Amino acid sequence: QGAAVRLASGEEVCARWAVVTLPCGVLAGLAPEANFPQFSPPLSDRKLLAARRLSMPSRGAPTHEKVVLRWAPDCDFVARVLSGPEAPLQIVTTDRRFHFLNIHRFGRVGQLLCHIWADAEWSQHAELA
């Protein structure tokens, strides 16, 4: 058995397993112009229903994006803001669309996780999606 993945170039890559990561919206059919991946055997109705539940309700709807920001471990910002016993777990901002989690405190050295709560009216949203 195993897995075979056919690339857009036509090349086929075979391995024991394949981890396929796709946006839930693709699996939910919100991007009909995209080449929908074919699974053999097909994904179960239960898995497709789960993808639809996790997906945004419609194309262009508000989304929740995540971006990891990284700095060199010896950077001043890491030493002054992210490190130490008093370093915040969350960094507050006045823009409610952004939420920063200090994952440096959880062992992800020099990293912040930025949650972006975008809405359909936000012009930069198209650049992130």
C-alpha cells in the first residue's frame, strides 16, 4: 500500500504516508476554480462535513488568520520584551484585529504568534488570504 501524490507537473511521488494540508474552504468547495484534490479512496462524508463546519461560511467571509513572527534569539526585542519572568504571555494592541501571543514563553524561541481577525471590509484581507 502507501500513498501516491500526483503533482501539477504530472510527476508522481510515492511514500508510505502522505500528509495533505489544505484550507478547509478548498475541501468545502468554496474555491471551485481551484484544482480540487482527488482522494482515492474518496474522503468520507463525515470528513467532508467536518471540513464544511470548520470552513468560513462563504467566500469572502471574515476569517481568522495566524502568522508566526520570528526574531533571532539574540535580538534586543527578544531580550527586552519576550524573555524573562515578567514577559507578557499576550501583547496588547489598540487594533482589535490583532492579538499577539508570546510563544517564546512556551519554548518557541524568538517567536510571537499573531492572530489576525479580519473582516470582509478590511482591504488588506485579500493580501493575507
